[in-house]
Amino acid sequence: MVVDNNFIMPPNDISTIDFIDQILKIGISVLKLESRGRSPEYVATVIRAYRKAVDAVYANTYNKDFIIELYEELRQVYNRGLSSGYYLGKEQGCSETYGSKATRRKVLVGNVTGFYGNNWRC
């Protein structure tokens, strides 16, 4: 971690999308995706990207262009920058700025002022 002005810069979010083929090849069949405290949009986007990546590996359509597309999707939601962590002998990156680097911002469209409890039916 980089210490600058007495603050420890937070690490980038770890992404293994660009070498998920290698992870699957060695026999790993379960992935745990960390999302504690993240928004539903974040969770849905990350799970969707990993599902697409795994499916592409098995369909033999996993390639650099496809990985770039997945990273564009991941960058849309809250992130502190993306890196591969210490996997493959690389150094974990650190966020150089405070907060999210998301390319898409949420827009407030209104406030809920009340609701009718359990009176509605699906």
C-alpha cells in the first residue's frame, strides 16, 4: 500500500476476469465474489460479467476483445480501479483518488414518501 500525506491509499478492486480461463483450467469450480456493502447494481453487474466470462471460456469465445467489453461493464459501477491483485506475480494496485471511479453515475429520480405495507399482491 502507498502511504501519501499520512493516508493509506485503498487497494484497487481485484478482478480475475482477464485470467478466468486459467482459473477454470486448474479445476477451480467455485468462485466467491466479494460484495459486502455494495449496491444491488454492483452485485448484479459483477455476477453478470463473471457468468459471461465463464460461459465464454466453455464456448471457446473468450478472447482479449471480449475481456475488454467485460471490463467496460465492470467500470460502470462503483469501483476503486481494477487490478489483478497479487495473482500471477503482479503487485496489487492502489487507488490514486478518493471514492468511486465508476463511469456511470446514479441519478435520483424521486423519494418514496409512503407505502401501503402488505396490501399489494404479486
